[in-house]
Amino acid sequence: MGEDDKGITGQTGLLQIGPEIASNHHHVNSITSMRTPLQKGEKMLLVTYSSWTQLVLPVLIALTGCVASYFIGFIEHYGWIAAVLGILYFLWKYYSWKVNIWVVTNYRVVDESGLISHYAKESPLDKINNVSYDMTPMGRLFNYGHVEIQTAAEVGATDYFNVNHPRRLKDTITAAQSEYKTLQTSIHAQQMAAAIQQAMPNAVQQGPAHNNAPAIAAELEKLFDLKQKGALSEEEYLRAKNRLIGH
């Protein structure tokens, strides 16, 4: 199943893919791309599927139908119907398996399924608190398992079952989170520097008694921490920040 775990290794964008992500994956092919539209600056890091063992039963049913058609009489006794039904069942299960994917990007984790209909659920990286996985003895033998993602949302946890290479999915999410937090910290530092630079001219004009740049930096740091903990929404954070820097 190594061929079915795809990833982007050489792309650059808003968030740089670290070597711990890039070293494990191959290029995402257009056939395996998710149907959920990517956001501006978003890159796919990993596309993975459910275990190939999910296809064992459909293959056996298709083979049984083909063998049965021979013994029944392929033409004279309409045995071909058994073969056609078995093959159609296999094709249905195979293409359903192909669209049942989990995608890790530099912004979120997306769970997609549905051959005719389309189901998609996403977990933003900054809302994920913990990622864990477990494997049964059979799962360890065939390299599949259960992945649980705990988020800050009211739902609490999202479960992915029969995931091919569950550790790879877990490690990719963890590495992407680390890169995402580094990016957010860098952006925040740039915003603080800009705010201090804007505050300094006013402080110089108003005299030493009004030199409040360090206080502004401290307040911005507190606001950022509150936003990271979920106590402030993005809109509340921006409104409070603009108030501090006088916008």
C-alpha cells in the first residue's frame, strides 16, 4: 500500500514543509487529490486511505462469481450474470475505497468519503489538541489501525478507523502542527515589532512619561496567548490589538 500514501515533498508556500514530513511521502497525483477545494496558500502534505484489507472480501466475491459462471454455464445457462454481478460489486467497493481518504495539509486535516454523494469533515491544525493511534494484532500484521484526533471543538474527538499506516498519519499531523505554530509565532513577532515601531514615534513626541511601547508589547503578548488558548476569537483578538496600537 506504499503506492497509495502520497505527499508533496518539494513545494514551497506560506508554510514550509519540514524534512520530517517531506522525507516520508511521494508526489500527490491529480487522481488522488481531494475534492474539497484548497485554500489560498494551502498545500497537501499527505493523502492516505483505509487499509487494502477492506478489498479482500470484494475480490473473493468477484472471483466466486466468475468461477460460478463457468460451472453454471456462461452462455447457455446465463452464468455470465453471476460474473457480471461479482465484478460490479468489486468495482463499486474499489472506487468507494479510492475516495475514502484522509488528507493532511499545512492548515487542516480533511476526512473525505462518498462515491456518489460527498462527505467531508475538517479539523484545523490550530484546534487539534492531541493525536493518538492504536493497532490490533491483526492491524500490526497488515499495518492499519485507529487514529483519534482530539480537538477544541464541542464534538471533542474525531475517530478514523482502518487507516493505512496510522503512525504515518499521526506523525504527519504532529509535524504539520509544529510548522504551523512556528509560522504563527513568526507572524505574531512581526506584528509586535510593527506595533512597537508605530508606538515609538508617538512616545518620543509625547515625552518619556508616555513611552508605552514595552507595555503595548506585553499586552499584545497576553492577547496572543488568549487567542491561542481559545479564550478570544480571531475577530476579538484583532479588535483588541488595533485598539492597543491606536488603529
